[in-house]
Amino acid sequence: MGFKECFRKHGIILMEGALGERLKREFHLQFDDQLVMAKLIYDPKGREALRTLWRQYITIAEERQLPFLATTPTRRANIERIKKAGSSDKILIDNMEFLLEMKQHCKTEMYAGGLLGCKGDAYTGRGALTTEEARAFHRWQATCLKEAGAEFLYAGIMPALPEAVGMAQALSDTGLPYLISFTIKRDGRLIDGTSIADAIERIDKSTEYHPVCYMTNCVHPSILDQALKRPFNDKQLVRERFLGIQANTSPLSYEELDGSLKLYCSTPETFAREMIRLQREYHLKILGGCCGTDNRHMEAVASRL
């Protein structure tokens, strides 16, 4: 069964919880200035830490018999940063192969995805590309991840519509199933002011192969709830196409959280209650964790599903 068939067949799909924050705080790992987490697989401690965290999340999915999604830690490993770091497409290949190796030992339905991100700042939109620039810029990374064996592609925390359109076109060009995840604010808009509804409509009209669905990550469930309740987002298109979240445990804004030395965290029980309420109201299919979450938070969510 492929990823699209899995998405159609299952009402709920569990996605991984936080990696970055846990790797820094629990394992005290240092990230590369250019490639961030992508180089960790070349460090024995980093490789083992990634294996430990993924194994925790996979075990939760196995015990609850839920399909599971995980993605390579390659959001910042774009063509420009890889060149600056003196690396090559091998870093994408090696990350993808490592994740596929994790899948070999999984006892539930699992899909290994390739993660991409915007060129500039995901939380402010600074440095965002035009649609034409984005399609050309992101095509190389998307193609590399496909050739490395990615089963789906995932564009995380996209703050501006023009770049999100170009990113979607680049992912569509690969022929792989893909997800587009927005950076969303309480006012129901992306960082550049585009409403969720308008963003979905524009991307669907601009791509040959549409995203499997749209979602958000690095945001609290209550913020997404407020965003989806805005009258301009209360549309059938949004209800049908916006179907996932990788959620933070803190309800603070991006401005308050970005670069914070303190990890704001709610209890697993509180987090799970808010996630399930959100899932039931909006019929979300993909549920995962972002900053502040760990295996306890994802277990609490999975147990309530």
C-alpha cells in the first residue's frame, strides 16, 4: 500500500513527535550552522539519539496499531546550504537511507518522508522566494529525496504563499505524494497575511498533482482552533483539505517562542485532551508533535484515539 492509499483508508495517522528540541535538551547535541540536524547521522551519538527517538514514536504506533509517518531531519538541507557546508546530495541520500532502515524494523504501517522547508525564516517570512524562484530552488532537493527513496515529501512551516506555491509545484513535479504545512497565526492567516482558505485554493489551482492534504506544524492546538474558526476559513474547501497538525505544547506565539532558551511545555494529559478536541471538531487525520512534545505526549494522544 502506498502513502495515498494509506491516507484514504485510515481515519487517523500518527506522526512523529519532536526531534530537534529533544536532541538538544535531552542529548545535548550541537547542530551544524548550515545543515542543522542533517549532519547528525555522521556523529555516532547523533545517529543513536535519532534512532532512540524514532524507536520511541514507532513503538507507540505499533502498540496502538496506527499508521506512522516520520521524516528526515533535512528541512534546512537545501541546495544553497549544502554548497556552503561543502557537502553534496549524499547527505540527503544518507538521511533517507537511515530513516528507511528504521522502517525495516517497524511492525505497523510506516511511511518515510523527505522533509523540506522554506529558504528564509519560517517564523517571520524574511527571505521568502517568489513562486518562480521557489520552484527552481526547491526542485533539486525534492528530486534528490525522491531518488533516495522517499515515500512522500513534506514541506514544513511554510510562511508565505508565493514560495509555498513554488514549493508545491516542485514537489508535484516529482510525482510523489506530498504534504504542505503552513506557518499559521491566531488570526487564521499565514505569516504573509494570506488566509488558510486562499492559500489552499491557490496551491490546488497551481499544481498538476495536488498535495495529499494541508496541515500546520510548530503551533499549539488552540491557535489552530482559533485560526480555523475565522469566518473566512469556515469553508468546505478547508474542511476537506486541511487535515493535520504537528503541534507545540505551548500556546505562546511564534514571536514569543522563537529563540527562547526556555522550553514551554504542558502535561501530556492536557496536550492530548486539546489535540483530541481539535481532531474531533475538524476531522483531522494526521496528528503529530513539535516543540515541547516527547514520547509521553504522543502516547497520551495515541491512547485516546
